[in-house]
Amino acid sequence: MKLSLVIPCYNEEGNVEKFFSEVNRVFKDKVGDYEFVFVNDGSKDKTYQKLKQIYNNHSDKNNIQVLTFSRNFGKEAAIYAGLSKAEGDLVCLIDADLQQRPEVVLEMLEVMKSDEEIDCVAAYQQQRKENSVISAFKSMFYKIINKISDVEFVNGASDFRLMKRVMVDAILQMTEFHRFSKGLFSYVGFNTKYIPYEVCERESGETKWGFKKLFKYALEGIFAFSTMPLKFATFIGLFSSICSILYLIVVVVQKLAFGIDVPGYATIVVLLLLIGGLLLFCLGIIGEYLSKMYVQIKDRPVYILKEHLKQDKIEK
């Protein structure tokens, strides 16, 4: 059985060589047939040169591929490209920074061998090593999305997982442009076993996932796997309409029954700001869904491949 390691890389010049040597060291005499599928996601440093050097210097080019994008398309596109080019019966997604250790991959293989009914082994962080604020927001995200989505999201589960070919093929059938892999893994519905793992320190460089990027990614997940925001917009519209009608009734009753004059200008301004703000908020939610539909119907490729280094095949 062949194992494919899919490794998305963005500005990982200080990590890819160490990653390559560590995997070979850990897998020696333990994993017979395996390949590396490096995906250079438009890196702006010397990641491409390092990967090309690894490819050219490696004696057995049958077990290494290097895919290079024409520009940065994002990790989701890199995952999709790597899965589409991987040739193994088993495919493992793993980061190049060695925070996710190859020893855990061996553990995943053992878990999968122990039960033939398991289609996927996914690793989750038993203890988060990150800013407490970010950790709190992540927990909040999982609580929210599990309440509004039809698929289950496991708190702390990452892209770090081992999958059988049947599951990989199912994921590749999901051809949407705006991809949220954590949701896609759950959506395809295969039998998944979750195991804990400890995140190690990065070998080199800094994390690419700051709060702003994580927040945007969370919104992508919500819009990709739930229509609840649209229903929420409907409720807001209904609520604001009822409030406006009730306020109008109160004003009329005060004027006709009690002869109380209601100050007009300030009231109108407040109502306009309130209702206008709510309307713009609802239109913003609708706009998010429409924009994703607009991009999807253009049917543009998820990524553009500039170069593909592979034995007996160099595509440009």
C-alpha cells in the first residue's frame, strides 16, 4: 500500500529540507512505499528553490512531486491540488513546519490497520498552544457552527489526517471554488477516528494564521455550510418591521387619545438609522452568498499550476 504525504507550502524555505529529512528518518524501515507531494503555494521566499533542490538531489524521484502555483491561491487550493495529484492508496495531509510530527503519521497508520472499517484518522489538539483569546474564539466558532450546520465539526480537529483513497476521491468530487476542507471532510461522511496529538514548535518562520485570517476563515466555514445567516436576516427584517408598526401605533395613540405631541425630527432620525442599519446588515449577509455564487458560476479553476516536477514528467 502506497502512502502519499500532501504538504502545502507557503514561505517555508527554512522548513522543507528539515521536514524531508525528518520524514525519511522516521519512516525508515517502518513505511515501505511512500511519496512526497509538495505544493508550493506561490511562495515569495526561496521555498521553490529549496523544493527544486530536494527534487534534483533525491536519488529516487518516483516518490516525490513538486507542484508550483502561478501565484498564492491559499491553503485550501493547495490541499485540493495535492489530493488531486497524490497517487497513494492512503493520503496524509501534513504541514511542512514540523509542528505536526511524522511520528504521529505512524500512529495514524497503526490505528487504521487496527480496524479496516476506519476510513480516516484525524488528529486533534489535546492542548492548544496559542493565544488564549484566539483559543476562546475558536471554541466559540465550533459551538456556533455545530448549532447551525448539518455536519459535525470536531473542536480542535485540524487538516492533519490520514485518509483512504475512497475518501480522497469523494472529496475531489466537491469542486466548489470557495473551499472549507474541515467541512468537506465531515460532509463526505466516512468513518473517522480522532486521536489526540501535541503540537510542536515551528522549526522556522512564523505562523501564517493571525486573528484576522482565522476570523475570515471562520466566516467562510459558516457561509459554506449553513444558510442560517439568511434566516437570521429574515428574522431581523421581521423584528424591525414589527417594532416600526408598534412604534407607529404608540405615536398615534399618544396623539389622538392623550394629545401628546411626539418630537418628530429626532424620532425619525433614530428610526432611519436603526432600520437603515438593519437593512444594510441583512443586505450584507445576502451579498456574501450572492458573491460566492457569482464567483462559482464563472467556473474558474481552483488553482493554476505553473510547474509540476515529477519523474519522467516536467510540466510548465
